[in-house]
Amino acid sequence: MLNLIDHAPESPGTPLLIAHGLFGSGRNWGVIAKRLSDTRRVIAVDMRNHGLSPREKTNSYTDMAGDLAEVIDHIGAPVDVLGHSMGGKAAMALALARPELVRRLVVADIAPVDYTHSQMEYITAMRGVDLEGITRRSEAAEQLGALGVEPALQSFFTQSLDLSEKRWLLNLDALEANMPDIMSFPDLDSRFDGQTLFLTGGTSHYVTSEHRPKIRSLFPEAHFAKIPDTGHWLHAEKPRDFEAAVRTFLTMDFEGSA
């Protein structure tokens, strides 16, 4: 099973499961998860081939949805699910395949579509860091910067660096081999009728008006909101605004529904 970071496990509220994006980990969500756990149990996972979760040969959304379903079966359904980027696609795949497990869904800055870009340049940069020669994360960040990685992502990537073992907590080989799957979205002949929030960055281009017909065909109860002056990493750029939007949506009364 995936590695779990469990906040407020005894809380009686509907649990919230958080699925991070590519190159991330559950610990990236520590501050937001802890704040949201004031009224509910919050579980942040390391996705497969990330953090302390199992290393696998595949990284498809069908596989990742199955991983999340296993976690929910373990903690008890239904739960609310929040996913960012790759984690957002995995959360959508879960809701479409196993709708009985999901009460409400929050998808952060991603759409259920194929993307044409790749993230291979970041794998190349991480492989280019001289891990044996570093003693601090700042040294790895400096090397990433010299390899063209922007400052915000330098800090983000080095959170997945195990300094004592001189290794990345990322299965870079598997992520590289599965990059086409990660950039795609499975063709699922189903829909999720639960309340769904597509929360995007105001300056991000990952979710556009052209994506809305596809979104509504799969998620007919979709709602859309933007956080101004933020990009794809909206939860890191404006964590308080992000937290407030998620909290409001998860507690909102939709025409008398819970």
C-alpha cells in the first residue's frame, strides 16, 4: 500500500485524501493538510514511485487509481479526494472507476485530457546533480539552478532528496519510462455524478475553456474557480487562499445535500 501521512486519525469528519503531483510527496502538503485536519481526518499519500511508497514498473492512471482505492478501502469509504496535477488525474480516474468511494472531488490545476509537453528536462536535471558531493539541500538546489531549473522548483525537488542516503526519493527510471502515460488521460466510459471542484491558477494554462465540454461530460456536477495571480503550483504560491477554497467547497450545502 502507499505510504500514508495521517493527520487527526480520530476525527469524526469525512476523511480527506490528498494525492500530490509529479515529483512531489505527501510531505509537500504538510501545512495545508494539518490546517484542514482541524475538522476532519486528512491523509496525504506518497504516490507510487515517489517518496516512501513502493517502486513499480508502471505509472498509469489506472494503476494510480487502484492505489488510491486500496488506501480508501483501508481507511473506510466514502472520502473526499483532493489531487493536484498528476494526483488530480489519478483522483479523477479513481472517481470515474470507483464512484462509490468518493463523496466530493477537488481537482487542482489539471484537466482530464492529454498534454503534449513533457517533464523530462527535470528528470535530466535531477540526474545531473552530483549527489555524492553534497551535504546540504541548498547545494543540490544550486546545482539544479545551474542546470536551468527555476528557484521555486529547486526547493520543491530537493524536498524529495534523501541526504543521508545520497539518493532521490523518486524512481526516475520508472517515471521516465512512463512519461507518455503520465502526460495522457485514460479513455474511461463512465462519469462521476458527485460534486467536483476544478480549482485552477489564474495565470496557469493547464485548464482552459476548451477543456470544459470534456470535463462536464465526465463530471456533470463540475464547479470552476480560480485563485488570482497564481500558476500551476497554486497551493504552494497561495496556500491560505487554496485552503480556504477547498474548505468552503467541502463544507458547502449544495441544495440541501450534505
